[in-house]
Amino acid sequence: MDYSKHTSAMSLYNNRLDPARSKSIRNHNLTLIANTLTSSNKHYSRAELARITGLNRSTLTRLVDSLIEYGIISELHSEITGSGRPAVPLTPSLHTYASIGLSLSKSNLEACVIDISGNILSRYYEQINDTNPTIILKKIKNIIYSTKQKLQKANLPTVSISIAISGLMNTTEQHKISSPNLKWNHVDLSDFYNKNDKDNNLEFIPISFIDLAAAGAYAEIYLRNKKGNTIPNFLYIHSGNSIDTALIKNNTFEQGCNNWGGKFGHVFVSSGKSNCSCGHTGCLESFAGSRALIREGKLGENASINNFYAALFRNEPAATRAANIAAEKLGIAISSFINIFDMPVFIFDGIYSEIFDSVKDKIIETIKERAICSNWSSIEIMKSIVPGNASALGAAWKGMNEFLNTPELWIKKSKEALSYYPIQSMSSDI
Ligand SMILES: [Zn+2]
């Protein structure tokens, strides 16, 4: 496979096809059909696809045959339509290609492996106590190697590896990252996993990096499309040790000029005494990040966010007060965002998804007080619909999406391979 055709690191999901990126009209049409089927909750027949895409029936039939040969889509059992002619529903293929997504935060490292249909083939979770970059990057490398090995044993090609991480990627040197939350300063990510490694004989696949919140938003968009519940405009708020956001406008990621936006946790919300991970005081993160909740919840230095959830659900006064303060500061930051960007929907993952029912009223109350348009605009806050770690799933889906948009990387499959589901031999854990 020629991975030089992969899009660059930090490129983000774009549901709309850019014709200029396609090598040919045929490739454009192949990706159009692949995207239509993978992003929908419906199993379209050839006739329905012809109607949706505007392609004539014979062209579409040839393209669908190719997509089946490449293991991108499969046929389901035919259904009898009103006219009596059987329609064969088409669906994204199971177990023909695998994409690995990882997410790294200050407290945990997670991974998941998906196929084209979005099925999660495998998951990994590890709690982290030390964010030393040498140790962490070695852990990541080991996870990637062992996952690729298992996938290779199962005859399942790994087509992409993406890592979701909170920090600022240097735009001129794409692999240099600084992350206040991880206490990483200008860490070089290009060396820890490269072509020259001798300790594996697996095919080299370049790694791409994505912001934690953007990865979570990928998963949100993907699952909402699958459920037929698309929201075209929203701010996705990833909350953990850090609070990061991704802005979606008209189903498209709005990126800053350098990909350095979305650092919602470092927005000034109020005078405060506690230092934020960036070194300043008054940032949203210093009131509403996990460390602030644990500290204000009086849970002790070694407590985890799960201890905070338990204290809050037991209605312990310190935890309740901490959640209230955090909700108010979140409401202030969201109101400022509404006043500037006129955004109607805010979706939380992580902490504020877990404790949503305890904080939503205070957040809404603060927004109503502070957002100038709140009397006329219907502003909604909601929980993410993604179960489990949205960032690892989103990173995996971003990589798979880029693969689907690059037909040059697809591999023709034998009939035997297409009728065989090799992943059954793979353990469910990485
Ligand atoms: Zn800060």
C-alpha cells in the first residue's frame, strides 16, 4: 500500500466530498457511494443509490461491483419490493479492514479498533499515573504493535492509526506537540514509531494526530448520522482533566488558522486562586476540570474522578458545591461563546456527560442570564450519544474515513476472503 496518499496529520473529518481531491471521476464516485452507505442508517439498494447520487443505473452497478470486490460494501439478503422485483440492500462491509484509534489524557490511555461498518472489534484501557513522554510513547508503541500483530494474524489489514491528544501541534513541524495538561513541552512525536524500527516486521503505517475534542466530535457526528439524528451546528465540549472543544458548522469542522483553537478550558471565567495547568489563574479548567472538582469536593489528593461522581450522587455538600461552581463557570464560558458565535447546541462528553443531570439546570440558568440572544434563541445543551470513550472511537473513525476517501489504498479481495469473517479468531481485548 502506498500511504503517501494519506492526508496530512491533523486533517479533520469532512462529510462533504471535495472533487478536487479525487484522482478521477471514478474515484470520486466510488468514495461518494462508500460515504453515502457508511454515513447512513439505511441500507440502500442500487436503485435508491442511483436516485440519491444522480448516477445512471449501469454506471452505478459497475461501481457497486467494484466496491464489493474491494471489501468496502456487501450485499444483504434481497427484499421483495412492491413491484415484485427483489431489491438487494447494500451495507458497509464487516471485518475487511481495521482502523486503530487511541486517546491519551492525563489520567488514561485508551484504544479501540473498528472496521468499515463501525463495529468495535477490540478495546484497551489503562489508567496512567505518570505522563513522562518517553514512558507514554513507549506504551503507545507497544499497544500499536500488539494490535497490528493480532490484526495481521486475523488477516485483517490495518489501514490507519490515529491518536487523539490534547495539546498544540506545531504547524510547521507537524509532529512537535506542547500540552500543558500532560506537562509536555515541545515533545517530538516523529521518532517514537517509525520505518526504521527493527523490532517488528509489520507493514509501516504512518500515524496521524487529532485533538481530543475533534476526535470526540467525529464519533458524535458518525453515530448521529447512523441514527438519522444529525445536528449540523454544535460545539462539542470534551471534559476531563482538560476542557477542549470542537466547533461544527454546517456539518463541517471549523478550524482555527493554525488548528490551535478549541482550548475552552483556558478561557478566563472568574478571578480565582488555583493555578490552571497553563500556569494562570481564572481559567475555566481551574474551576471545572477534574482536578478542580476533586479538590473542591474535598476528596483527597489520590482520589479519582469516579470518587467525585460517587460523592456527588451521595449528595455530599462539598461535591454538590463543587459541581454547582463548575456548572456556573461552564455557563459563563458557553454564554461568551454564544455572544460571539451564535451557536445553538452544546454537546458534552466526559465528566459533564456523566453528571449531566446534576449540572444542566445551573448551566442553562447561567446561559439565560448572560447570553444576549437567550430570549429569542432556543439554546440546547445535551449529553454525547457516544457510549464509552468517544475520542478513541472518533480517532479510529477519522482514520477509516480517510481510507474510504482514498480508493488508491483499497485492496481487491478474493471471494473466499469476502465470505470469511476472520476477526472471530481475534481476542476482544488488545
Ligand atoms: Zn489555563
